Amino acid sequence: MVDYHAANNQLSAGGVQTYMEQENDWDRDLLLDPAWEKQQRKTFTAWCNSHLRKAGTQIENIEEDFRDGLKLMLLLEVISGERLAKPERGKMRVHKINNVNKALDFIASKGVKLVSIGAEEIVDGNAKMTLGMIWTIILRFAIQDISVEETSAKEGLLLWCQRKTAPYKNVNVQNFHISWKDGLAFNALIHRHRPDLIDYDSLRKDDPVTNLNNAFEVAEKHLDIPKMLDAEDIVGTLRPDEKAIMTYVSCFYHAFSGAQKAETAANRICKVLAVNQENEQMMEDYEKLASDLLEWIRRTIPWLENRTQEKTVNDMQAKQEDFRDYRTVHKPPKVQEKCQLEISFNTLQTKLRLSNRPAFMPSEGRMVSDINGAWHTLEGAEKGYEEWILSEIRRLERLEHLAEKFHQKAAIHESWTDGKEAMLTQKDYETSTLSEVKALLRKHEAFESDLAAHQDRVEQIAAIAQELNELDYYDSASVNARCQKICDQWDVLGALTLSRKESLERTEKQLESIDELYLEYAKRAAPFNNWMEGAMEDLQDMFIVHNIEEIQGLITAHEQFKSTLSEANKEREAIQAIQAEVQKIAQSNGIKLSGANPYTTITPESIDNKWEKAMAMVPLRDNALQEELNKQNSNDTLRATFATQANAVGAYIQAKMEEIGRISIEMNGTLEDQLTSLRDYQKTIMSYMPEINKLEGYHQLIQEALIFDNQYTSYTMEHLRVGWEQLLTTIARTINEVENQILTRDAKGISQEQLYEYRASFNHFDKDHSGALMAEEFKACLISLGYDVENDKQGDSEFARIMGIVDPNGSGAVTFQAFIDFMSKETTDTDTADQVIASFKILAADKNFITAEELRRELPPDQAEYCIARMAPYTGPDGVPGALDYMSFSTALYGESDL
């Protein structure tokens, strides 16, 4: 049954007045329908017995059994939980009056003023007065303390009934008499709290007796509420007695009040657990996103650090195309993931602070700083990889040029040396005349001159081969073999030349006559012929240039070469004149020439042929140089186009970065207005993306044209990409800061005016607009807000405490978000571990532990299982099998600081 011990506090003056009004009502009731008196007699008797049975007794006749005052005093002791004065055991009338007066005095001590009720009337068995006294006791101890939404007593009880029966059809509780006649209201109260006891849908409004008896029987059997009313009396009365109904209904209120407390406690726990579950989900999402991003970085860096060399320029350009695809396709989504990761981390920390939870500490290696470090390493590897690709392309271009030049010079040299060994090893001088021997000697001298002239070419071939080795040319083996063969052959030719010269000198004494003209021809024809071969090599030489200055240098050199052609032609004509003089002398003196010039194999025809070939090559060289000049001019135009766009983009990014800095400090309006303005500003910035894409297109054309420098701008594509990414990240972070301020305002109940005041105070003392206050600036800001942190011992101690909250890392600076968090904690309240423990204690019926069955009965299934999985077994001496420790679980929700 109901415990009324908590209802024994003194009533206020207003309470006394209420009782006086109720007693006046009772006086008027003395003349009412006797049927009501019958209902009151039965109801009040049952109500008194429901308490007296706790003391092992009961009453049969309400006006007779209270006459000696003994059971009346016992009833008051049971319902109040207090001891009354010792009763008198005598049988005389005076003893009875004294006992009743003691009971009436106790009632009066509780703030109740009894009007027209005296001890004599009770002792004399006055039924009306006895019922009035019992009603006063019921009002004071069973009804007066009922409170629902700032209404109490009768109004509070009526409001409670209306709330509980509102969802039920055919029930409309407006009073405590006719609203209860059909019995449906009683059944609705029971079904609302114990739906397992009543099949409400089976009840009929036209069968009130059945309905009433069903409710009375269920209440008596399952709710320990005695049957205080008769169904026939209620149905047979036009207007049932209000006091009897109120007395009986109050028993339902007290019977179900414990369930109401449990429901409130369960709601509090559900709220706390829902916040915790949401935070844990955000933590899991952060960990997964961080792991995926770090794994992508871990897989990407080895690819960027791979320096496997390719054999050709085309192969390296394929790698360059793969790298460009990585930059434009694979990396941008990861940039967005990194930005989203930082935003999610900040939002999670804000929610944890707002819900008074410990800050989230990601698992080792997954902090935001770890991700930023990995990202920095990735960008360093990116830069190194791009530089290496460009360097490799240059190296391979150089290698291909050198290899082509090597094979060209080697082919010319091998062509020249063809047959020279056979010529040097022949012994024709043994059967020649003296003049022939002298001629052979002169011829050999001319060959030595030719050999010396070819020494430069051999050295050039060796130098080119050495450079190819130093540049790690992929086919160095074949180059080295060919070079070695040429050098070995060159050594053999040198040795054979020396040997033949020695043989000719031994027979020189026998030689007298040498044709000076042939000799002169040979000496002049050989170097001229060598000069023409060198000129033809230069005219056919491949060239690679990277700017206008280099091609103009080649054109200048070519023009200088053409300026020497006039003198070369004169030399050619002089050489041809020597040969003409030989023919003239031979004809004049009748000399029969043996054939070719004995001193050289260079004929006038070969000189003319080579001259004509060289002259034909000159205009071809002119055209090639002009085409290259046109190409470099086009490249220069492309540089200027890229520079113009890059300078515009660079200036735009710099201006917007400065503008964002000002906006974050000077924003006005509500936080929602600021958020809308920032998002509109973000859209404005994103509308500039086509200009970035246009610049990327120019950059691709520059790379395809193999342009490696640009004197028209200091910006590089990498620099602008980083700037653009920083711009997008900055505006996203600024938006996130405003969103977190909105979360703080809504969760903490901070008004817009308070936020304005906090922002204005913060900005006023942020003199350098850095977005953070130094220690002295922050102290001045606190003083302006009314905090006592002046320069004395107490003020310094208070300021040190506050700095420990807003700057736990000791950086010496206080951000606006930390300032807002501090001010919100100072002005609002949140759930605490003690409140959660108190809620669990209610669900556990005041035990120090709780069972899984109790959790599943009081909480939603998913949150009940959440608690069961995380609660440690209870180890106290008063535990039972399966007991769970809800205290350590509750404190763990709020971290060590709440223990």
C-alpha cells in the first residue's frame, strides 16, 4: 500500500486556508443525499483498514470503532510514520475525549484547522462528524501532496487522471463523480500503467457494472488497492459521491507514482546513452576514414618514390601522363576526405564538450597531426617525383642526342678508316723507282696530316661515349664496344703509319724527284677536304634548344659559318688551280702522267662534289633553324599566356585568403546569417574553378611542349594548386567554426545577444586580429565581463584556474572556440555522473546494483543491451548472481574527472 510518511511537512498559510474551505464544504455536505453518506462510509472504512492492517488491526463500524480514540491515534501513527502521545487506557468518557483530542491536536499540528469537529462528537459516535474528520485526514495525507504541473491536491489529481486517460476512447474525465460512473475511466488508468491486466478493447460503455467490478477486482488482486466502492451504488446514484471517488482514485495515483519515477529515470538514461552511442559512432567513422586515408597515403608514397629509370623519352612521358592523371583524378577526392576528416574531428570534440564527455583521443597514429604529417610527406614525395620525371626527360633527350651523334661520327670515322690498314701494310715501294718512292713518301706525309686531322674526331667519339656512360645510357655496352674497336683500330693505324714512314725513309736516298705541285695539292686538298667533311657534319648535326636565346645562338653561329664560305670557295679554286697547273706543265713538257696524284686520293672531282653537297645543305640548315625559331616563339607565347593566367589566379587566391581573414573577424548578423553568407561566399569561390581548370590546360600544353622555365611569372602550377587547396580548406574550416558555435549555442541555451557580447569582447581585445588572445589580453577580456581576476593573490589564483580550462596545453593563447566553451560552461548546466547514478538507483529500487532483467524491463532493447554489454559485475557484499555495477559505468561515461 501507499506510504504517506513523506507527507508530514508543515503546511503553509495557504494550505491552512485550503483546509478551511474544504471543511466549510463538509458542513454543507451534512444535508446532502444519504446515498453519498453510505458511499463515504464504505470508502472511508476501506481506506482506514488499508492502513490499519499494517498494524494488525481494522475497524468494522467507522463511527463506533474510533470513539475511544485508540484506533484513531494508531491510524495517524501508521499514515504519518510518527509517534503520538501515549494514549490513556481508561474506559471513562474523559479518557476517550483525551485520546481523541490528542489525535485532533496532531492533525492540527500538521497545519489543518478543524472547524465544527470536536472530540465530544467523535466520542458520542456522530457519523457525520466522524466522516468529516476522516475526509480531512484523507485530504491531508493522501491528496494534498499530489502535484502535477504546478497544480496540487484535487486539481492536480484531476489533471493526472485526464493525462493518463486521454488516449482512450469513451473516456472524458472532467470531475470526480459522473465521469467515473461507466467504469471505463478506472479500467483506462489500470491499462495505461499495466496493460497486461486489462483487455480494454473488450469493455462496453453500456455495461458499467461489469466495467466497475472488473476494475475493482483487478486493483484489489494485482495492485493491492482494497475495494472501497460498490458498483451498484455508483451506477444507482445519479451523482456518485465526489469524496469517495477522490479517495479511491488517490490510491491509484500513489500506486502508480513509482512507475512514473522509473519512467523519468529511464528517459534520462536513454538520453545519456543516445548521446554516447552517437559519439561512439562518430568516433568509429573518424577512425575508419583516417585509416583509409593513411592507407591510401601509405600505398601512394612508394609509387611516388619509385625511381626506376626508363630507356626512352616516350616511356618517361607515359610516366608523366600517369602522374598527371594522379594529380587531376585520384588526389582531389582525397583532399576532400582530408578536409572532411578535420571537420568531423572538430565537430565530434565540440559535441563531447557540450555533453560534458572527455575529449576524443584517436588511436595511435591517427591524430589529425599524424594525418597532416603523412600528407606533408606525400606532397614532398609528389614534388620530388615530378622533378625527377622532368630531370629524367631532359637526361634521356640528352642521351638520345648524344647516342645519335656518337653513331654518326663513328660511321664517318669507320668509313674513313676502311682500307687504311691494307694501304699501310703494302710494300709497293720495293719495286718502285726513286721518283715513285719519293712520291710514296710524300703521299705518306699527306696521310699523316690526314691522320692528325682525324685525331679530333676520335677524341670526340671517346668523349661522347664517356658522357653516355656517366649519364647511364641503357645501351652503353654496345657504345663502349664500338668505341673500343675504334680506339684499338686507331692505335693500330698509328703503329702502321710509323712503320711505313720508317720504311720509306730508308729508301729516301733513292728518291730524287717529286712533283711539288702534286705535293702542294695534296697538302692543301687534305685539310680543305677535312674542313668540308666537318662542315657537312655540322650542317647535318642535330640540335635541341629550350628557349629563343639558344636558337638565336645557333642561327648566329650559322650566319658566321656562311660568312666564311667566300674564303673557302677561294681556297677551293686555288686547289683546283694547282691541279690545272700540273696538267699544263705535263702538256707543255710532253710528260705522260701515270694517273692519279701519287700523294693523295682526293681528286678535284671529289672536292667539287663535296662542295656542291655542302652548298645544298646550307639552305636546308637555314630552314631547320627557322622552323626551330618559330617553335620557340610559339613556346614563348605559351609561356606568356600561362603567366598571364597564373598571375591572375595567384592574385585572386591571395586576395581571397586575406578577405576570409577579415570576414572571420568582422562577421555580423545571427550565426545562421553568418553561415548562409559564408556558404554563399564558398559558392562564389567555387565559381572560380573554371579559371583554375583553364590554367591546368595551359600547364598541360607547356609540359607537352617540354617547356621547363618561364621568366614571365614567379608562380608554378604546384604553388597555385597548394594555394587553391588552402583557400578551399580555410573557408571550409571557417564554416565549420560557425556550425560549432551554433551547436554550442543550441546545446547550452546561449542567447544570440550573449554570443554577440562574447564575440565583441573577444574582437575588442584581439588587437592583431590573429583569432587568439594572449594571456594578458584574455585577462583584460575577463575583467570586462565582470570576472574578479585583478592582480592580487586571489585574482591570480582564479585566473590560473581559468587558463587551465581554456588553454590546457599551456600554449599561452586562447582561441575563440575555447573562450565560447568556457563561457557556455559558466552559464549553463549539463547532465552529470551523479544524476545518471541517481537515475539508475531509482530503476534498481534503491539497491547498489542492478540486474539485466531490470534493465531490459525499464530501457529500450538496444540501450538495455548497450548497458549490459558494458557494465562490470557488481562485487559488493550485498550483491546477487548476475548483479551489475551501474555506478562505475555511469562515472566512466563522463571520464575520470567526474569520479
